Amino acid sequence: MRAPTDPPSSNPDPTTYPSGTTELQTRAMGIAALTCIGFMLLGSLLGWLTTAEVDMKWYEALVRPGFQPPEVLTLLVALLYYPLFFVLIYRSLTRLPGASERKAAVTLAVTAMAINTAWNPLLIGFQALALGVIGHGILLGVIGLLAGFLWRRERLSAILLLPYVIWVAFDLLWALELLRLNP
């Protein structure tokens, strides 16, 4: 909080960020929320557009790997995905000291969200299992970079991200096996 004798500042010194003011934290919260809501809406729209015209019988007819995760686990990951990225973006904006660090972390998080949003409609829309594998591989690379970046700078965020890294790694193995079983 600013002392009464300090001059007002609309642009706080990033080296003292996060400050005691609620303005910056509210702004960071708004950015994180709008980013996540935007990707939720975009994902819903892309999913609707790609599945509305596609016959899903091809996907239903695929031979599934024997290590299919339980549906409840898949649902849990789906439910926690956007809150996780909200927290990652918010903490990156409020905990990382330098503007370049904040920008790098948020860029990696947004890139991961964009890949995650795009790969499933591409897989379904083009009926191409290889696109699913490629999408998973790229996503795993980006979130791995994000986890490594955060591990050195904002450890709690990195720890929060680790279960998702494990999930995507498992999902990549599953997608590779799906591709192998359905040449």
C-alpha cells in the first residue's frame, strides 16, 4: 500500500510487483479470466463447428488402446483445466518480478491453451489420428517448457502444472497407441 506522502503512480515499478494495491491484482484477475473464458467459448464454437458436419461413426469404430483412462478422470481433468490455467496466468502476472518473465510465462500458457483448443477439432474435422498425435506432442512440449520456466521462477505454479504435464504425456502415449491400432 502506498504511503500518503508517496506520489500517485498509474504504472508501478515492476521490480516491486506485486504491490499491495488491489488494482494490479484485479487487472491480472481480469486478464486471466477473460483469457480462459475466451478459450472456453472458442473451444465450444470450434467443437460445434467441426462435429456438426462430421459423421462420428469413424471415431466410434476405432480400436481403443487397452489402457483407456477412466471417464471420471477424463472429466476431472476437463473440469480443472480452465481453473488451472486461470491460476497459472494470474500467478504469472502477479508473482513474476520482471515484465519479460511475465510476458514469457503468459505467452507459453496462452500458446498451450491455443494448441489444446485447436487439436481436437483438427483431429475430428480431418478424421486424422496423426494430427491428434502431433497436437499432443506439441502441447506436451509447450507445457513442458512452461513448467520448466515456472519451476525456476514461481515454483508453486510449476507444481500445480505438473499433474497436467503427466496427463498430457499419458494422453500422447494413448494417442500413439490409438494411431498404431488404427493405421
